[in-house]
Amino acid sequence: MTDQAVWAPTSFGARAHDYDRLRPGYPLEALTGALAALDAGPPGTALDIGCGTGKLAAALTTLGHEVTGVEPDARMAEVASAGGLAVEVGAFETWEPGGRRFDLVACGQAWHWLRPGQRTQKAARCLEAKGRILLAWNFGSYVLRDAPRLNDVYASVLPGGLPAGPGGRVSLSESDLDGYAEELRAHGFRHVTQTAVPWQTRLTSRQFCELLATESRHLALPEALRRRLLGEVAAFLDAEEGGRIGVDYTCLVVGASAAG
């Protein structure tokens, strides 16, 4: 099996422009709600860990923060830079802030790729005294008339299922956020909160399949097999779902205040 601990964090760059175009952004309501729950002050400097193409950074900039991104994949960073974000290329674990401290450390859809414990310690080192940390994810579920049939499409092409993630993980779960919250507490963070904001979107069959192609477990497949699978998915959606699919998202944000 593919060693996902090696390929996964830097695999998304192969689809950087599709990632930027189709991956969900972060509702401002979720971020403002999380910051309000932490009694955060006015916008200041922010560090976006694993910034990707800059989706979370764009939302933070809209809220008035001055954002610096750090991203391990140069292809993703190039897209973020083209959008106006100041990005430093490198893995967060080995990247050094050069004495800088930030009012806010944020991470969107990437915290689970970082090493437990080490990620929290380093994030704390990057924060000003009494700074805040926000960890955000979008969890999506598909609105289908016949969801079991889509599972049958996958089983017909991939009898063994999609490749597992790091440590044998099948997929990230909302329940994992409880563990991330506890990790923050264990490393001295205070006032740990969780904020949830639901939202929806609709995609065409083609958009949905392009979105799937940016997902890590689909990227782990050989290209020919991935194309065959997504072709079958698109044909199913065209025939059974009228060529469109609804996606119900929940944006979940774990927030905390640094000790200081």
C-alpha cells in the first residue's frame, strides 16, 4: 500500500487549481463565532498552518487579519501567492518563525496531517501571550436519492475499498475533534471551545467528481483507476440524480486561548 505518511500532505498540489476552485471555504460566521467564544480582541497578525491555496487565509483576511501562510507543497503555495497571500514554503514541523509571534494561529483542514504533540507545542511557541488558536474543518455529507447505489459503484471498481489513511484511518471523523481539543488542554491551552456552523451547496456531476479527485484517498489511487472510478460515479449521478448532487457541510472549529 502507498505510504501515505510520505505522500499525503504534499499530494494535493497535483490538483492545486481544482482544489482552490472546488474545495469548500470557511463561513465567516464560524470563524467570528469561534473568536467571540474566546473573547478575542481586534484583528491582528495571523499564521495559517498548512495554508494550501489560501482558503482559510482569505476568510481571515476578510475579517481584518494580516495573514502569513506556511505550506509544504510549493504548487499549492503558488496558487495562494497568486491570490495575494504571503506564503513561506516548508513543513510546519521544520519551519521556523524567526522570532515572530502571532496574535492568532490557525489551521484549516490540515491539523490531522501534523505530528501529535509536536504540532501543539510549536503552535504555542508561535503565539503571543494570550493569543488564540483556531483549528477548522469542513465535514460534508452527500444528499442522494439512493446513497447505497453510489456505494455499489465504488464496490464495483474498488472491491477492497479506497486506500486507508495514516495509521489505517478510513476517514477523518467529527469525533476526532474531541481528541484535538484534549491535546490543546494537555499542552496548557485554556478556554477550549468548539463551534459548529452548517451550510449547503450543490454541484454538477463533473464538479463533484473533480472535487473527489482532490481528496487524499482518491489521490492515492493510480491515475487510470481513479479516472475509471470517477467516470463511473459521474455516469451514476447523471443517470440517477439528474446530474447534480447536494452537499451538506458543517464547519467545525476548535478554538483555545494560549496561557499567558
